[in-house]
Amino acid sequence: MTTLIVIAKETIPGKVKTRLHPPLSLEQAAILAAASISDTLAAVEPLDASRRILLFDGVKPPIGSAAYDLVAQVDGDLDERLAAIFDEVTGPALLIGMDTPQITLADLAEAFPWPDDVDAFFGPANDGGFWAFGLAEPRGDLIRGVPMSRDDTGRIQLQRLFDAGLRVKLLPTITDVDTIDDARVAAEIAPHTLFASMLAHFTAVASVRAE
């Protein structure tokens, strides 16, 4: 069985998705971030996970996370925060972020249950990072020290897995929502999502105001 880990932060205006401002207001960016979390949790709800963990930075957990064990993110850079949870869990574990509201069940189904011939799952992101990361035998040292939020983060992390002699299964490359262009791509791919609906609403409001 596989543990599912979702890493997220509380959607406080000015603290999340600030690169969407402008054209969105900070309040709208936070609402869109909340929609992204909601869509992500809905997409993974059918997965047959042995345990669900919300690796959370904040005080008020998002709606829809009642089935998750709440684990606070440790202090430090992102690599340290990811490494800490992979030092804590036992058995196969797959981590995803809150920035891909367009994911589908099919994107992750291969890891639930975890196959015998795979040591690691890796989901590349369009910006050079990664949106999914999983290990059959969790080890924080396979993440700790990898420079994050760079256009070569994914390449360095993937090479770390190969250098450890792991059998790596690549997941689909997906767009992380960081900029307004990313948001439009995600909404176009998944027009049925709350994320897409909220983005369309904000766009319509801005168009009316401009007139």
C-alpha cells in the first residue's frame, strides 16, 4: 500500500500565489490557490492510499482534508521540508503539491498500489521542477541538498535518484501554476474544475471593470 502526501500552505492573501498579482489581486490569488487545493484533493480522493498526510504550513487546514493526518512542515528550505517527511514515513510514499489542479486520477494511479519493479516515481513540471515525488523506501537524504525553485531542480533531483541506483518511473510532465499564463493553461486543460471556474470569473470581472 502507498501513503499519499499532499504539501500545501494556508491560502492567506499576500502569502500564496503572489506571482499571479497582477493581474489578479492578492485576495483573488489566494482564492485561486484555495480552489487549486480543493481540486487536487478531489482528484486524488479515489486513490486507494493506506495513509493520507497533509504536509501543511499554516493554522487552518483546507476544506476537504479531514481524512488526512495533519503534519506541520519543519522550518527550513523546501528540500529540508520534503526530506523531513520522507524521513518520517515508512513504506511506499508519493508526494504531490497544491499547484496542479488539472491532475487526474490516471496521472497517479500507477503508484496505488506501488508496483514491485519501481523504486521511485518522478513527475516533472514544465518549469524545470517536479510536481510529484515518490519512494518505495523513503529516505530524506535523496532530497536534502537539492536546490529548489530553479529551472534545473528537476534534473538535479532525477539524477540524484539515478545515482542512487533506483529504478525510476516517470509520470507525465504537468504545468505547475506559478504565473497567470500557467493558470490559463491549467484551466484550459481542466475546464470542469473549481480552479477554472474561479479564474473565468475573475477574468470576466476584470473585463467588465475595464469597460
